[in-house]
Amino acid sequence: MKKIFYSLFLSMALVACGSMQQTATPAGSNANAAAQTPVSTQTTTTASTTNNANGMEALAGMLGATQQPAQSESYTAGQQSGVALKALYTQYKADGKIDFSNINNLLNIVNLSAQVQKITKAEKGTVDYSDFSKGLIAGSVNLVNELNKEKVVDVLTQQLSKIDTSKITEAADKAQTTVNTVTESINSVKEASSSVMEIINLFK
């Protein structure tokens, strides 16, 4: 009887242990699954948010580029004129004079005259006049400013634009032109020099 009872007791104990082990395993698996699920979801959500943010920035950039207005021809002419004036003034400060043996000075005067001729008919208060003045200030990096812009534009449109720069272009193309040959044979260079110097004096 004791052996039978002992055998039954062992059998029940083994069955009980097996049941407990099966019950514990799913619980552990569920616990692991529960712990891992938020991490996966969080990673996916973060990646999605980042992608959305990048997409919005790219869209904003495209919209900004599309909405940016094109500069007018008058503004561009003023900007290039400002760049030429800045270069002439910088070289003048270095040399102490407008040196017409310097081919860059000749080219800047030709460019300046060509740009100014685009707005010779523009009157004060018009959009073209205003845009040219704004471009002039920007191109000269504020060498031309709100205080002197009207006087600068007046000299450019009333004097420099009327000078025949074809001879100056011709002199620039030769590259080996000397000061004497330029000033003696090309009267327009003297006229240009006078106009440029009048503007440069406004910057002092």
C-alpha cells in the first residue's frame, strides 16, 4: 500500500510540475512580447516622424524657390553698375587715380555705360528708377547708399550714358594700350574719366 501511495504521489507531483512549467512559459513569452512591442512601435513612429519632417522641409524649400520673385532688368542693370563702380573705386584707392592703362578700369567703364543706357529714360519715382537704385546699392555693397544714390544715378544717366564707349572698347581690346595713347587719341576716355571722378568724389 505504501508503495502504491508513494507511486501515486510522485505521479501527481510530476504532473503538477509539468503544468506549472507550461503555464510559466507562455506567461514569460507574453511578457517578452509585451516588452518588445513598444520598442518596435516607437522606432517605427520615430522614423516615420523624421521622414515626414524631412519631406515638409523639402516641400517648403521648393515652395520658397518657386515663390521667389525674379529680379527686374532694371535691378540687374543697377546691380552690375554697382559692381563696376565698386571695382573702379577700389582700384582708384589703390592707384590714387583712374589709371586707363589698366584694362580692368576700361572694361568696368564700358560695362557701366552699357548698363546705365538701359534706364536713361526712367524718371524719378518710376519702378525702373527705383529698381535700378536698389540694384546699384546692392551691387556696390552700400558704397552707393540712400544718401548719395540720386546724385550717382543723375551723373550716370545724364553724363556717362551719353559717352561713346566704342573707342574705349577698342582700346580695351588692344590690351597693350598706354596711358598716353589712350588719353591723346580717345576723347571719350577723358569724358568718362570726368564722370567717374565726379561719382568717386561722392564716396569720399
